[in-house]
Amino acid sequence: MLLKGHEMSECLDHLSDPMGSGKMRAGALNLAAVVAVSAGLMSLSATEVAAQSLCTTYTVALGDTLSGIAGTAGVRGGFQVLFNANTGVLSSPNLLEVGQVLTIPCEDGRLPASRVPQVAAVAPAAPAAPAVRSIRFLTGSGYAPFTDEDLPGGGLYTELVTRAMELGNPDQEFRVIFVNDWGSHLTELLPTGAFDAGFPWFLPDCTKVDNLSESNAIRCTEFDASAPFYDALVGYYTLKDSPYVAATTPQQLYGATLCRPDGWFSFDLEAVELVAPNIELVFAANEEKCWELLQKGEVDVVTYDALPAEDDYTDMGMTDSVVNLSALATKETMHVLIPKTNPNSAVYLATLNAGLEQLRLSGEWFEVVRRQIQATVEN
């Protein structure tokens, strides 16, 4: 899953590009240089550090990491926001190539010189699907900046879904309804037909469904998924004096105790064998509890999506004590899910995907994301 405070139940070997956006340039540099850059094994010169500033472009040098560039430049929202601004260049938060030119957002999140990323289409252009009865979308509050009734437009993800529907088929009626019992969404409300579609949900690698726990596997076996509306970076954080502070691979976390908010998914951990007995996984009541446990030394690493995580530990006054294990960050995709038993599933998905394609190609996708994240970090 998926939410902040309730549910949400790349390392280097997880480099899929589900948005079809970041094509890595072959032959840009040798394997040793790629590893050195992605792992941050080489340091920057003073000239290179000075070049990292807001509202500019920056050429990747040996030793760079996405989080390091974001931190040096002072990007509000951290490496997730920098990644959003460069989806046409980057396929992974971990794998940078020397010579790649990254766009660093301005203070208000806009891009310099109108460098709005033109993200490649994720699906062939589709004609508007025929209108059906009003579609009932299910989401919940408490997951800023993605979904919350108190956010403008219901949050980043809610606004993207709304605009995709409006563009995909202007004649199609729909409603977005907030139900804050997130645990009931995939197990009761959607399967029984009380609602037609739900968001925002992370999707596992469904080609490896046999390796998933039952609670994670149902996202593949019982639901159809839209194209990904957003790539969320899942971060790993520890304290500066932690024995795991230098970890750059999942295996280097073996023996650690990891904390995630209650209800969060674990399929990404399963994929890299961060499961018992290799590690101990603690599900705390909420995000704040994870950070409290880290402060007390009762867990070694906190891990959940980077955008709210970095805001959370900042709010708790832990900025100077927390280290971002950026080499372990993964990119997980967020979707609209529709029960396979829904007879109109194909129509709904055709409308959503057609509208999403228009959002991306026009640059409106980035503008919605920028505006919503900016509103969140300012509050």
C-alpha cells in the first residue's frame, strides 16, 4: 500500500525507465567512471562545487551524486525535485554520467530559460474512449504533496489525474472521493465495486510476482494499472555516527534494523533481499515515530519516499544529524489501479493514459508537479 502516515503498502540494479523518458547515452564513459560517479567515490573540485547553483545548468563531473548536487545548489525538495526537472536525462537517481547536463530549478521551482522537460510519451496516442457513467475515483488524505483534501486541487497526484481525465475525454464525467481508511481501499472498497479506480498506488515488478508477498502480489494479480503518473524516489537515511553511514549497496545494510511507516509496501526491499534474516524491518506507527526511533538508536535506517522524508526530518530539527544514503535510493512508480473485474477497465485506462500523454508532451505535467511541491515546501 502507499500512504503517508498510514500506508504505502535505485539501488544500482533497479534501473527501469517506466515513463519511457531517460535514455542513457551509450559510450559516454567507461564502467569504472559510471561506478565512481554513481557511488560518489571521487570528490569535486572547488570550481565544480561553485558551478552548482539554482536556476542554472550543471555538467556532471566525476564524484557527483544527485543528492549532492541538490544539496550544494540548495534545491528545495532535495534530489526528488532535481530528478523531476531532469526526467528527460536521468533514468535513475543513482546512475549519473560524466558530461550529462542537468537543469537545476530556480528558487520557485521553475526551470531556467524555459527548459521544461519534454518527457517522451509512455503510450501510443489514443483516441478518446467512449464516455461511460460517471467514474468514481478513490483516494485519501494525509499524503502530502500527493493527495490531501486540504491541498490545492487535492494534491499533486489528484490534480494530475483530474487533468488527465479532462484532456483524455472532455465528455467523461468523474468524481474524486477521499476516504481516509487507506487500508480498506485495495481490500474492500475497490474489489467490491464501491469505487471504480484508486490512486496513488506503487506498483511492484509484476514480472516477478512469484517473489512477492501476498499483500504485494494482489496489485499485479487483481488490478490493472495505468501508465505511471509519477516516479517517486524512495530514500534511505541514517545518523552521521551510524556504522552504516558509508553503505552504497543493499548488502552493506545486512544486520541493520530498518524502519518504515506502518502499512508501507515492502516489495522494493524484497527485490534486493533486504528481508529477514538479512535485516530486521520495523513498521512504526507513522513517519515521526521512525525518526524518533532513529534518534534513540532503536533503528539504524529510516526508509520511505524521499520527498516527504526529507521534509519530515527537517521539521524535526534533524538536518545536521541525518545522512542521506543516496546510493541506495530507488525509483518506484505511482499508478491509478482499477480492479480487473471492472468491465470498463480498458475504457478508463485508455482515457487516463491518453490524457497523461498530453500532459507530459505539453510540459503541463512538470508545471503541476512544480507548483504543488513548491506549495508544500513553503508550508
